[in-house]
Amino acid sequence: MKIEYWNMKGWESVSKLTRVENWLGNNDEDIFRRFTKANQELRYCNGCHYEFEFESDKVKYSQWYDSLTEQVKKDMFYFNKGETS
């Protein structure tokens, strides 16, 4: 799955695409968990974040994330578990 890394350097006022990475996993869920965890690790780095390159992957991620329970979402956010169980 193609993942874009966006970064804001110095005094720039907007994030810019820095690189595109090809993430592999046993299945989409593995990549979605990694994606969530990676973005959580960047949550205090202004302007830095990951995005999916393709809209179809964004849709699949949104559907997966929406299917999680509120407790799992909370655990992923506060404890940076990046896992669903």
C-alpha cells in the first residue's frame, strides 16, 4: 500500500509531500494499525503526518476505523497501541 509522508520544514506554513513509501503487511488491517500508530506518534509534530496515496485506500481505512469500538479507538489514541484487540 502506498503511503505518503507529509512534513513542514522550518517556517513553512504548509505541509509538503516529502516521500512515498510502500508499506507491506499480512493484510490491510496490519497496515491500517501501523498507519494509525505512526500518525499518533507524529501528533505533536506540527505539519507532519502520513496519508494514503490512493482514494480507495482512504475509503477502506475509514471503513475499518469506523468499525472499531469506541474503547479500541480510545486505547489507540491515549496509549498508542495501534492494535484492535
